[in-house]
Amino acid sequence: MPNQRDPDKKQLRAWMYSSDLDFLKRKAAELNMNVSELVLKLTNELKKENKKNNGGK
């Protein structure tokens, strides 16, 4: 259905220094994405790296 979130998705909230958040916003802008998309991209890259280092686990 349109305008409904995937029930498996959860909201992420984190406390961080404003300078770190500014950095994430700048990097996301450089990559033409928002911070949420950047976090998803980083998560996927870390998952791939983890699979490679742990033999696919």
C-alpha cells in the first residue's frame, strides 16, 4: 500500500556531537543523499565487509 512503512524498519535515534552530525550531513551532501541514506549505505558496506572477513556468515 502506498504511504506505509515497511513493518521491519525501525527508527534510529542517536546522541552525537554536533560536529560529528555536521560531518555526516556534509558527506551525505557530497554523495547527493540524505543522512538516512548514508547510514544505510554504510551499514550495507559494513555487512559486506563482515561477510568477507567471516567467510560469509
